[in-house]
Amino acid sequence: MATTPDASSHSSDSDPSSSQGAANTAKPQPNAGTGAAFVDQVDPALLGQLRDGPLNEKFDGKDDNKYELTEADCPEKLGFAYSSFKKWSILTVIFLVQVSMNFNTSLYSNNLDNIEERFDISAQAARCGAMIFLVTYAFGCELWAPWSEELGRRPILQASLFLVNIWQIGAGLAPNFGALLVFRALGGLSSAGGSVTLGMIADIFDSDTQQHAVNFIVLSSVGGSVLGPIVGGFSENFLGYGWNFWIQLIFGGFVQLLHLVTVPETRATILLDKEAKRRRKTGEQPNCWGPDELVPFRKRFSGKELAVIWIRPFKMFVTEPIVLFLSLLSGFSDALIFMFLQSFSLIFIDQYNFTTITGNLAFISILVGYLIAYFLFMAFIKKNVRDRAANPDNEQIQFESRLWLLTFTAPCLWIGLFGFAWTSPPVQSHWIAPAIFAAVIGIANFSIYMATIDYMIAAYGPYSASATGGNGFSRDFLAGVLTVPATPFYTNIGPPHNLNYASTILACIAFLVTIPVYIFYFKGEWFRKRSPFAQVLQEARTDGPNRRVSSIAAIRRGSLRFRESQSCVNSLVVDGEGQGQSSGVDPEK
């Protein structure tokens, strides 16, 4: 075993005075570079081993003679070792799972007439079912996140899908509108969403290869939202109230079964625990333990730790300019899509005399925009990877260059809205004109979601889950809040040009919220250097090579504050993850 100058401190445990001295020595001093921010009582020898020496050491003290299994011991057992075919097979199933979850958010709007008739309520009251699902969905994604880190992606995603499917049955059989709202709220809270699906990307792709996978899953997220009305036109025209929920149930049941049969556990720490148990059972390595086995579950999930995890995304949302303004842009962009769910019928059905089916098929234009943006990013990512590899020390290229394509596509949001506004009736134009501008808005919405997530992952490193968690929360929450006032907004502003004026107001707002894209593209480094969260990653890049999250599991014995690196999407691997935990910066203070 590699030794360090401080290793002898363990030999004096039987001497009270020596123990006291060792305890005092173990307390890192501020800015000492030994983990003052996160580790309060870890022996410097242990930290030295983690930073400078092999990670596969036996740990003294409480975990004496217990050998911690790391990724370096069994790389072939982890998701990173899967073949390209297996990785993309898993992603394809996860793609369908994510489509299913977002499909549930939008199909409901094609059931409003049936809900009004069944429960004798107004259209505005009926829209509350869509609103409450989206708002609780925003909270649900955050609440599920830490559990997938501890219990594994597979059981958590199965539990989420199972509960969502159960609540679909309740909604379909709801005896009154109050019960329907309760089941919709439970369905939203039960939806794990991107908190698990994006996290699985980190389990099987390294940081340099994960952008294409993120691009793929982003397509499933935004695509599922517009698939709802496309399918919903047929269900609204031919089927009754209950079938709106039975369709969601059938789709959800199918993807749950497909996931159960085809997708293995991918979370690295869970796989390491499993391999360690196998080695102990076979006698191959009796002293071998997995990273999560060395800390009791009740300590890893204390109330204080859960509070830190769940509060941090909201804290970063209000204190970090990058997170705040890019999340507001992303949230506003997504909210537009759900406002369109209400406004498309006013334009294409009421003004252009489309049928229920053809009016909802107009949403294909947004889907076309998504596909165009998806392929644009496929080409851009290849170029960006080459540029970053050629310029490893250029921070602007490593971070802000990820926003380059967005500087061209972000204006599509307000351009599309202006165009949509003044090609809509009573302006005389062919129906294809507003449909084309809807596709332009689709390009912007996809680009904003993809680019802001990619940039936040890169900029915030071990805190990227909290950063992107704020992004996702903003998207779902704003979409839910703006769903109810969408129709009054489009019908009550200055008739007969109400449709034109409403979209024009949204275009003006869109122009304002896209301005930060250019500020962060050109001056992002200035903001990052003043962010205590981003500086954790910067110090890690300076200190040493890449390490994945399971490589620092030993710090758990010193301080459970290691959770600064964990939650769902922040497990997306970036340069220096894990090393940031030994930084002298404490972003929580």
C-alpha cells in the first residue's frame, strides 16, 4: 500500500493524547487545498491518496481492512464498457420512455370538451388539469433525482413508470373533477422525466462522447410534447373521455415493459456494489466492498443531506446569472409550445376551418422544426468536439463555444413569433405561412434547450445537475403556469387583431430573453470566474486528470457533503468531476 508522511497518525489510536493530536491534524485549514470546504474530519493521508496516489487502497480507522472497489478495478463491468450498439439500444428505449412522459403532459388538452361535458365545468377550469400536471412534473423531476443515484436508475424508473400508469387508471375512472385533478397531480409528481433519463447518459458515455446522446434525448423530450396533440386530434374526434387516459396508459405500459426487459442497471456505484458482493461471495476478494456499502443508507439519506440536494437547484436559480437567465429563456421557449396547444385551434380550426384532426396535424410543423435543429446540432457537435480537442487550454472554446450555434438559432424564437403573428388571420395569407413560422419557433425551442443544457453541464461540472435542474424546473413550471391564461390571452387582446397582437407581445418578450445568449457567449468567462460553483470545476481542471463520481466515494466516510457532486443530471461527466470535492471553495456559504 502506498504510504504518505501522515500515515503514521493512525498508529497512535490507543493513546488518547495521540488520538487528540491526530484529530486536530485531520482538520484541514482554510485554503489548504485538502478539502476544507467539504471534508471536516478526513485524515490528510486519505486525501493525499485520493489526490496523488492510487485510489485502490485499504482505508484505516473505522473502515479498517476494507478495500473499496473502484472503476479502475473492473471497468469491464460498467456501462462505459458497453458496445456502441448496446449503448444506443439502451438510449433508444430511454428515448421512448421520455417521449411517453412528455406525451402525458400534452395529450390531456385534446380531452377538454369531454371533460367539460362529463363534469359540467368551464373550459378554463378543465385546463387546470393540464396546468397542475406540468407544475407537479417540475417538482417531481427534482424529487426523484437523488433516489436514482442511491438505489439505481432501473428500479427508480420502473417505480416512476408504474406509479404514472396507476394514476392514469384513476384519472380515467375519476368520479368528479376534484378527483381528476388529484390524479393528474400525482401523475406529475410521479414522473421522473429527465432527472433519470439524462442521468443514464452519464452512466454509459464519457464526457467527450456524450453530446450526441444528449442531443438524442433532448429530441425525445421536446418531441413527446408535440406528439400529444398530433395523436390527440384522432382521439378527440373518434374516442370519448376515458380513451384519452387509456392511450397514455397503453403507451406507458408498453415502455415500462420494454424498459424492464431490455435495459440493465447502468449506475456505476450500483454496479460496483454488485461486483464487490460477487467477489466476496466467491472468495475471490473477501475484503472487497462497493462504494455505497461503506456508508449506511440512513447517513447517506439523512434529512440534512436531502435538504441540501433539493434546495441547491433553487438556490442556483436565483443566485447564478448564467442559470437564471438561460433557464428563463429555456422556460419561456417551452411555455410557448404549451400556449400553442391552446392557440393553434383558434387559428387553424376557427379561422382556417380545419377539422379537429387536420387542425392538430398542424403541430407537425413544430416537429419538423425540431428535426431540423436536431440535425444541425449533429453537425455542430462534430465540429465542436474537434475544436475543443485542438484547444484544450482555451476556456472560451471549452465552454462558451457550445453556445455558438445558439447565437444563430435563438433569434428564430422572436422571428418566428413575429412571422406567426402577422401571417395569422385576419391577415390574408395561406395557412402554410403560420405553419412555416411555427417550424422556425420549433428550431429555436430545440436549440435553446440543447445548448443551454450542454453549456451548463460544461460550466458547472459537479454542480451541473443543480444548474440544469433549474433549467428543467423552469421549463415545466412556466409551461404549466402559462397554460391556463393562454386562451384568454389570445382572445381578449384588441379584437379583431387579437391573434396578431398576442403573438407580437410574445415576440417582444422573446427578443428580450434571448439577449443573455450573446452576453454569455462573449463574456461567459467573466461570469464563471465570479461563480463559486463554477470555480469548483476550474480548480479541479487545474489540480488533476478526469475522475468519475465513484472515484471519490471514499470521501463519504469523512463527510457526507460529497453530495455536492451528485443528483441526476450533474452526474453527466465533465472534466475534473470528483476532484472538485477537494477544493478549498465552499459554494454553499
